[in-house]
Amino acid sequence: MYVMDTIVQWWRIVKVLRYAEGEDAKAVALEQVMEGIMLLEDAFAKCGKGKDFFGGDTIGYLDIALGSFLGWLRATEKMTDIKILNESQTPSLLGWAHNDLILMVAAALVAFVGVIQVINFGGEGDSRSVLDAFFFGKAQAEAVNDRVESAVWEFLSTLRRLQAEQQKQV
């Protein structure tokens, strides 16, 4: 319960950053967000022990719980023009976020489309068909992720432009 309470509390600060007005308010919120993200970076290093996920080699509950925030975190980065997950401060989390997002989208595609049954790569009951379906789903997920990221970026750019025009009129 403590972990989820901490994550929820941190997420509230991320929302403050997203809607902060003025450079001072943004700087204060960013400092608090980065304190929280550095705790997650440390937790990932301790829990993941150099592997791809918090649980090690395989995706676990914490990966799924934290992974559910990734879309919003990326949207916040786009809205604020601030890279919260970045190579210099959070290299482990940045790598984890990429792996986690790809796997979750791939799993959703596999489950939603029923790709294991639809694309019968290796025949009935063949374990290779599951593996092939996973990699097919992963490739699809990467393509979908690129398209979604482009669409979100375009939407946020348009939103920023409209907001700037609106502020000029006021």
C-alpha cells in the first residue's frame, strides 16, 4: 500500500507540473517530480538488478502498475517540453519504459486480435506459434507506438498553438 500511495502522491505532483503557470511554479513542480523519479530510478536499480523489468527478467505487477502511467507521463513531457525520463538522469527507467510500453501494447494486440489463433504460424499446439505471435505483436506495437506518438505530438502542438493564439487575444 505504501508504494501505491507514494506513486499516487508523486503523480499528483506530475499533474501540477503539467498545469503550472509561470516559470517559478514550473521549476518548483519539476524539482519535486525529479525527486520522485530519482527514487523510482533507484528502486528500479535495486529491484531489477540490471535486468529489463522491476521484477528482473519478466514483467510483473509493479511494471504493469507503473506502466499504466507511461502514456500520461509522455503526454506531460510533450505538453511541458521537459524530458522527465532521460538518458542522463534516468537511463534505467528510460530503457524500462520503452520495454514495458512495447510489451504491454504487444500483449494487448495479441489478446485483442487473437493473433495466436488467426495467424497459425506453426500449427495446433506448437509453442513456436506463441513466440512468433509475440514477435509479430511486438512489431505491430512498435508501429502503433510510432503512429500514436506522432499523432499525440501533432495534437499537442496544435493545442499549444491555439492556446498561444488565445492568450494573444486576451
